[in-house]
Amino acid sequence: MLYHKNGLFIAILAIFFIYGCSSKAPISQPSYKSKTPATMRPYSVNGKTYYPTMVEVGDTQKGLASWYGPNFHGKKTSNGETYNMHAQTAAHKTYPMNTMVKVTNLHNGESAVVRINDRGPFVSGRVIDLSKKVASDLGVLAKGTAPVRLEVVGFGGKEISKTAPKNQRVFEGGNFMVQVGSFRRYEGARVYKSQYHGTAGYSTIIKEFQLDGSPIYRVFLTGFRSEDEARDFAKSGHIDGAFIVRE
């Protein structure tokens, strides 16, 4: 029995050592051009170089579109607006809020421009959640999903020409987070917040949202400085079910 306790103690020390090292991982700054904004300079963590995210007019993405309607109509979106299923809006995991996106249904060629004002869809393979109106206009409503092509066409709720000055057609940086839990009761979220705070050097926060007319509390890890860094952590297996969002 004494050997068992010592073995457990050694195992705990090993785990502490692994997480302790990762939480204090040295961060270095690779060489960069002097005119590069400080928020966009590349950096390295545990020997891997990351580049802060730039979203630019003309960026594209392909995947499945889904839609959401009556069950969410009149409720708050992730940016605090009231969801209107008849508006030209959509939810995306990482595009900045108020990004303007041209969505093209690859089955029928129909397209529409939407404004991102919510987060989602959190289903594998799906890249955008359309309002009911947009889904109807694009022929997505009946089947529920459709393959689409997304193209960033503007920021701040306005479309921007590809020939506009670069500082107008580029969105730099962004606050990326990794969701690690979702709870109906605040106490459950508080326990998770405490449990995962400091994991690999990142901090936890709790954010309250509305779902089906009731509050829901989501726990996020914060402190990521680029999409790739957050995405790598979400895929690392540290926390089951973790996924990336942009605040």
C-alpha cells in the first residue's frame, strides 16, 4: 500500500511538472519588418511560430451552411443584438462581428450578402448559420443544409471594394477563445472555471447567453493571440469537446 501511495504521488508530480512547464513556456519574437504593427508580429510558443490573424476582403471558405429561425427569433445574439430571422444576418465561428460575407449556394448558384452578428454553427463541417430569410432566398430552407462558398466582402457592416486601400479592406487581430463547457446552472460553470483556470497558461472566463428563453453559462479559455494558436489548443485533446470562437 505504501508503494501505491508513492506511485500516485510521483504521477501527480509528473502531471504538475508537465502543466507547469507548459504554463511557463517561453515566448519568443521571430524577426519581423520594422513597419509590422505590434499586434500582428509573429511569436513562438513551445517552438512553434504563430501569426496573428488577418481577415481580408476576398478571403474565401467552403463548407455546409445551415439556418436558424423561430426558436431564436427575438433572443440575444452573441454581440448583444436581438436576433431577427427576417434580416440579412448569419452566425460564424471566427469572422469578426459585422463582417459582410457573400454566401453562394454551390448547388444552385444563388447568392446573398449577410452581416455576421452571432456565433456558430457549432456542428462539425458547418461553416455558417443563416437567418431564415437568407436560407429561404438561397434555397437552403427545405433541406436544412447546403454546400456554400463564403467570400468576405466588407467590415463594419459595409461592403468594401477589393481596390480600396489595404487599411480599409483588412481586419487585423481578434480575440480568440476556446469554449470548454456550457451549463444551465452558474455553479457548474463556476466549478469548470476554477478547474481549468491556468491550463497551459491560459485564463478562464464565464459568459452568460440566452438559449430557449433561459440563461446558459459558457466557460472559455482566453489569452490566445491568434486563430491558429487557439485552434491548435482546441485540437490538442487537453479538454474533450473544446472548440474555438472569436469574441
